[in-house]
Amino acid sequence: MKRFDLRHLGADFYTKMGEILESRLQNGEVGILLFELGEFSNVAKSAEFAKKNGCEILNSVRFNHCDWTLVVRKDSNLASQADSADLASQA
């Protein structure tokens, strides 16, 4: 289990989050991502982003009045399923 604090990035945390999900988490490993809430839409966007990057959402909770915690598990099978679904929707 690894913890990543993205709060210092404000609303621009998606690039770093993608890098973490892609290269810093091993298949089956759990990651705790802490980011600044800002707008509540960041929560839904980050959960969808994690799913598209092959992660299962284990938990998503408000950390305090301005921060959010997203707990994910990297699953290479989910990534391949997401790719297949994207290809099917493009056809």
C-alpha cells in the first residue's frame, strides 16, 4: 500500500495521478490518493479517471473539509476491459 499526496497540485492533479497509476503502482497494489476537493466534480472525474486507467475503486471519502481520499487497487484486467470497451464504442 502506497500513499500519494496530490493536494499541493490543486485542481491540476490528473497528470500526476495518471503517472502514479501507470508507473508507481504494481498490479494488485493498493494506492491511497489524497487530493484537494476544490469542486465536487473532481471526485467523480478522478474516480472515472482511475477506472479508465485500470484501477478498482475501493473507497472514496472526504478527508476533511477541503481534501478527498481515493483508495484504488491496480488491476491490469480492468485496464484491458476498458480498452476493449473503448474500441467497441468507436466501432
